[in-house]
Amino acid sequence: MSNRPELPPEIARRRTFAIISHPDAGKTTLTEKFLLFGGAIQMAGQVRAKGEARRTRSDFMQMEKDRGISVSASAMSFDYKTFRYNLVDTPGHSDFSEDTYRTLTAVDAAIMVIDGAKGVESQTQKLFEVCRLRDLPILTFCNKMDRESRDVFEIIDEIQENLAIDVSPASWPIGIGRDFLGAYDMLNDRLELMDRADRNKVAESIKLEGLDDPKLEEHIPEDLLAKLREEVEMARELLPAFDRQSFLEGHMTPIWFGSAINSFGVKELMDGIGNYGPEPQPANAAERQIAPDEKKVQGFVFKVQANMDPKHRDRVAFVRLISGHFERGMKLMHVRSKKPMAISSPVLFLAADRELADEAWGGDIIGIPNHGQLRIGDALTEGEMLHITGIPSFAPELLQAVRATDPMKGKHLEKALMQFAEEGAAKVFKPMIGSGFIVGVVGALQFEVLASRIELEYGIPVRFEPSQFTSARWVLGNGDAKEKLINANKQHMATDNDGDPVFLTRLQWDIDRVVRDYPEVTLSATKELM
Ligand code: GDP
């Protein structure tokens, strides 16, 4: 099935997606099984290491130290049947919503994993809202059906109610908890049986002729079969049938019931994203839309990870390719600096190890090691000056002043802060009057992570202190009015790491005053990175 018949086959077979879930729902386990079936078994241990590292703060710091692990798990590619899957990891911590938002700009779909006993949890809801901002198609996996879970209709109702999306059952579970046997595949009329003895084995799959097929009686006890028939009949009456268009537009989510730890339902989910898509999607630039079937190679940076090796201050920029056939050694135009860049050692995230990429296609994620030239939002093209839109920077919600404990290290601190700002790990503002820096983040935990990283990676012990400001707004607009505003409010003004002016205050009243006094200028809580 193909929604863009003109796509080159190599691009049409790519599926680039993320997994969203509440902690503990089973994202790590599901990822492991994807890799297992995708032939990348060795990877499982690494994913696990990362999943568990996230659980406590000190372990989280350890993970941050151990950049290698988090990087190799940031993007993972694997093949299954005729498809190439690119799974982009969403940051594990609920604080990092801006990171998450940007990660989701690099994918075409998301898998939402929920725990069958818990339903839609807070973090799921938040991440779902971010997906909705981009109308991302969402496939739902209701996990842990081998445990006591809630009534299936109740779970579906909850998703429909809380997330305001149509839910269409792709499979229907047979039994629950200890009685869980498997599922009826409603899209393909098959019986899928779970193998409890071998957790890594793909379930047995039996082709059926509808729910009256006598084969069902051989495998399912009478009472469970009667219940299955009754429930599926009700489901067909009460719930919408799967509509691919509605799914691709983000209005409907198909739901599979399974058990990741038992490898059950995983294969069907992979088939689902493979068969129903979406294929690599277009991206928006200020100048025009960029389509995946364009011949030329075009892509954008959605994430930067610095200091993977603290001895060398190099970084990896994660690039989502939008179109074209990329080959190693290619020269691409770095649009922001207007300079060509030879991409000589791009990295693909295949299987267990990072590998040098000889080629990649629209839809793929490649890593490009660099010394800081590549920043989030940057476009790479074959010469055309395109500026990618829709990758915003959000005003931070918490501000603190930062100071090196050793005043002699001020200059070094500036360099470290600028690198973190470019990586997107924090906002850094330099006040126009006075010295020092104001750091802005979304969640309080980020201050601690930053302090620990600045000390670890740069050897500079720092102190965060309360700041006199609580809000930051970018000053947008041209010409005289902007200059006037800046000159009349110097004590409120700072510059961000790009040198753009930012208005800092602790009073909404101040913001209202400026908006009233300078109608030609906008105070914005977001800034487009491009
Ligand atoms: P994450 O926090 O979303 O990455 O969740 P994990 O994949 O680490 O899983 C959380 C816990 O649930 C782990 O102890 C898993 O072994 C367990 N788990 C995952 N999938 C299943 C499942 O299908 N059934 C049961 N019973 N436990 C599961």
C-alpha cells in the first residue's frame, strides 16, 4: 500500500517513528523486541541499560556521563520484512518537553504504549498533545495484557474521551491476565496465540474464516470463545472500523493488544506501521514545501549531542533526511553559514553499533560529527537556500543565575554555557548590563543535570542562584522601535546565544507595558530556529 506512488522504492519502504509512553508502560521492552525481530539482537542490552539508567536521578547523571549509550540509542534502524524502520528515541525525562517536541519533528508517526492496567497516564497524555500539534498519525499498543488489566471497552473509551481521538481495534484480546491466550487479528482475520514458554518467540498465527471458523474451538476454551465472539460483535457495532485516511490525518488510532515482554502483538504492530504507514512526509521551509520524492538531498538538524568524547569537543548533529539519495563524501550546502560542507563520516544507527553510513535515503536519520557548525534547525541542501520552519525554541519556564565557584573560570564558563545552549540543553542569556549569565530551563531537574555536566565535561564547578527574573521573551520586529525598546529597558535586556535580544522580567505587568508602548514590536515566547 502506498500513499505516494511516485516515491522511489527505497524511500517508500522507510518508516520513521518514535514511541511515546508513561514511564514503566513498556517502551524499553517493546524497543528491544523490535530490534530482536529486526535482527539486531545485540542491541537489546544497550536499550535496557538506558531504560534502567533513567529511573533515578543519580543514574540519569551516570547516563549523561556515559554519552555513548544514550547516543547510540537516540536513533535505531532495523529491517523487518520489506521495510526499513527508523526508531527515534524520545527523551525519557518529563522535563525535557522542548527536546521531545523537536524529536517529534523528525518522525512521521508515533507509537503510543499504554499499560493495560493503568490506561492513559499523565506523561502519555502530555506527549500525545505534542503529537497532536503536528497531527502525527498514532498507533496504540496496549501492553501487559498478560497481567490483570482493565476491561477492553473501558480502555478504549478512556483513550477516546481523554485524547479526543477515534479508536479502532486492530486486534481483540482473548482472556485477560492469567487467562490471556492471545488475540484475534481483526484486520487480517487471524488467530494469534501467545507462547508463554518462550518469551522471545513469535506467536503462532492461524488464518481464519471469520469468528465461526471451527479452528477457533481447537485453541480457545468454550467460555473464552463465547466472550470473544460477543465482544468482537459489540466492538464492530460500537467502534469505528479502521480508516487509513483518518489514521494518516491523526484523527484515528488503531489499537493492538499485546504483551511486549512475551513478544506478543509486536509483529502485528510492526506490520501495522509498515503496511499503513505513513511513508516519509514532506517538510516545510520558509520558501516552499520540500517533498520526499525530490531528487536532491535535503535534510535538517533536529538534535545535537555534544561532548560524546570529553577529550575532543566534537558533537554529533542528528539530521533527518527529507529527500534524495545521500552518499558518503557528498558536499552539502550548510544554509545558515552559506558554506558547503563535505559530509565525510556520517553515522548510521544500524543494529548494535554506530556504523559509517555509505548511503542513506529520505526518511533516514544520520549523525554528522562536527565541531559546532551544525545547530538545531539548520538545513542541509544541494545548494538551494531553504530555511526549515516549525522547529521552535520555547521560552524557558525557570530562570536562574549561574556563577563559577572559581571567579577565574568565568570565560571558560561562558564557552561551556554556549555549547549547552547550542545543543538545546538550556537557554543562556547574557544580560546587557552587569556580568554573569542567566540560564533558563523547563524543569528544575535540568539545573542539576547542567551543573553536573559543566563540572564533568569542563571541569568548572558552578553554583545556580535565584535570579531576579522569572520570564523571558524574545524581542521580534525590525528597525527603530526595537532599538528604542532595547535602549529604554537596558536593565531588562539580555542576548541569547545567537545574539538575539531577549526581554527579562518578573512581572507580567512589564510585558503588558512593553506590548502597549511598542506596538511595532512583538514579545514572543517562541523563536523559530533556522
Ligand atoms: P519503560 O519505562 O516504558 O521503558 O518500561 P520497561 O520496558 O522498562 O518496562 C517496565 C516494567 O514492565 C519492566 O519490569 C518490564 O519487565 C515490565 N513489562 C514490560 N512489558 C511487559 C509485559 O508485557 N507484561 C508484563 N507482565 N510486564 C512487562
